[in-house]
Amino acid sequence: MDDNSTRPDPVELEKYLEDNFMGKVKVFHNTERKGLIVTRMEGARRATGEVIVFLDSHMEVTTNWLPPLLDPIKTNRRVATVPNTDGINAQDMGYVIHSDTWNGGD
């Protein structure tokens, strides 16, 4: 879902999704400018999969990031999971692993 921003259409993104995800990922465009949360809610309404995953554009995932999030959902489909979010050191761009008890942001 895009929020009908003034940026050019993401043609390259749509082509990439078409070429690599065999129709499993779709892009919808709002007909008027809406904010992030309203746009995500519209995307949730249109979703047809068994699980919905929202990632911010600045997020990058690592190997096997998804199974720990799906496991609690397998037990209870009404549960929402939140990943641990590691960081990047602003001084040296080093990867910073946050503790298992740290979720979200400060």
C-alpha cells in the first residue's frame, strides 16, 4: 500500500515484486494522500494471507528472522508478535545486538 505521496510511482519496485514473488506480494495505491497508520490499516483490510507482517522502510532482516515471530501465532492466531530490534552504532556503523528483553525502541 502506498500513501499516495508525491514521489514518482515505484515502477521498479512493482516489476521486482512481479519478477520475484510470483503474485504473492501486491502493491495498492491510495486514491488520496493518507498517513502511515491509515495506509497500513488499508493494507491490512486488503491482505489475503494468513499472517500480516509490517516492516518500516528502514528495516533490514537477518537469516531466520521470521520463524520466532510466527511460532506464537501458530499457537494463538489472535496474538501479535514484535521482533527484537538491533541497532547500528552511529560512531562506527557497527552492528549492536540488543538484549532479548529489549523490544521496540526507546
